[in-house]
Amino acid sequence: MMIVTKKVIIVGGGPAGLTAALYLARFHVSVILADAGQSRAELIACSHNQPGCAGGISGPDLLRRMRNQVRQYGIELVQTDVRKIRNEEGRFVIQHGEVAIAAEAVLLATGTRDRRPSMPNEVHTAALENGTLRYCPICDGYEVTDKAVIVVGHGPRLLGEARFLRSFSSRVTVASESGNLGLSPAQYRQLAELGVEVVDVPIVDYAAGSDFMDIGFADRVRRFDTLYVVMGSDAQSSLGAAAGAQTTPEGCLVVDRHQRTTVQGLYAAGDVTEGLDQIAVAIGQASIAATAIRNDLCSENPLLRQE
């Protein structure tokens, strides 16, 4: 079996993984980036929160630019779904087909995955593209200013999202697919005080128009400008957990202030860690992680580049 040796393996080709690859390449650290091609950033129709992109930028366009930038430094981007990280004789090893890739350090930038509403894939895709379906009011609450918004979810998270969106629009409605919002009487009172409408019958259908979302309830159909989904997400932390890294009760990888996990040589950045799921945060964490990786490697050998 062929073995390829690098200093660092990065797993995940979203904004965090690509930023770390860029920093490490400019530190003259040999790195390979393994990406399954499932970055959540690929689903962003247009982000207006990315500094330097005054007209907004789509997720695919941002990732394309970042990939082109790291390729300028000779970084190898390998499309592969990493299923396991082995620890062999002090090195981390992943498998890519018939090739084993070994490294002294691994950065996990595997992200998180949103829990989706019960709608066909084609409806979900079309609604994301035209902005009638959204997941992150921090990213795009501005875009729904004064619009009719429905927030679909369950429990305290639903209440929190409704409170947040109420500062953008006076026309906010909450509902759940089951009809049970999972809220206490006190929480219902909070919604009433905010002027948030409550619908407590089940959702049975979604239909996306070019600039609206029709929600089919058990007793009628209502039209909204935008649907916000508040069903939670699942951190893609299984690789790190299987390697022995500690996770939070929510499943995120635990890291220190330098993005080190609890396993020596294993680092994490971006949405797979606990914190604000934002591109800017992922980029910042990746730069911290890459610098820590470089410094940790150089603590063993200051002349890293000359190996």
C-alpha cells in the first residue's frame, strides 16, 4: 500500500479548513486537505456578512475563490469521505482509496449539519436559492426586515429565535410540524407580549414560490415571505470522538483557546466546535488553529521547513 506523508491533514473543505490550509502553506508546513464536498457553505445563496464583499457573495463562489487561493501554494485538495482516523506509532493516518495518508497533526473542520424540515429536496433547494427558506437570522435577519416570517421549530430554541427575529419584523409567527410547540405557559406569555402569532396546528405541506413560502396547516394554507427553520443541528464530530477527543453534551468537540482538542496532535475549528456558527468565526478559529499547529510542530523541531 502506498503511503503519503505530510505534516498536517485537514479534514473538511469549508471556510475553516481552507483558511487553515492557506495559513499552514504560508508557514511552509506540508499539508493535504481531505474534503467530502458537503460543506454547509455550499448551500448559502448569498451572504452579506462577509467583509470585503459589499454586494454579497454566494457560498459556492466564496469556496471557489478560497480553493483557488490555496492551490496557488501547491496545497493538494483530495475529494474523499474520511471515515476513520487511525493513530499508528505516533502518527495520524487516514485512508484515501488505496493510499494511506500519514501526518503528525490533524485539524478537523468537519462542520455541522442542519436538521431539515419535512419537505422534498427539490423544494428545499429552490427555497434556499430564492431566500424563502433560511436557517440563520444572525446571517440574514436584515433581509427579512418588515416581512412576514414564520419560525418553525420546537421548545426554548423556537422562543429564542422568535425573540431575535422580532427585532427585524413585527410580523413573526411560530409553529411546529407536529402542532406541539413544546413551550410553557410563561413562554407563551412571552410570545404574546412580543406580539408574535402562535399557530398550534400541525404543518402538513410546504410549497415554495419565487418570493414566498406557502405553509399548509391541518386547517388552512398560509403565505409567508420567509420560513426560518429552528430544528437544531448536529456537529459532525464522530471522527474526533472516535479518536478519543472529548465532546460537549451537544456533541461539539471541546477545544482550548488554541483550538486543541483533548487528544494531542488533534485540533478542531469551525462549526464542529461550540460557539457562534458563522463564516467569520470559522475563519478566525482556523487561523488560530493553524498557528498553534505550526508552533506545536516547531517546538519539537524549530527547523521545520528543512526536514
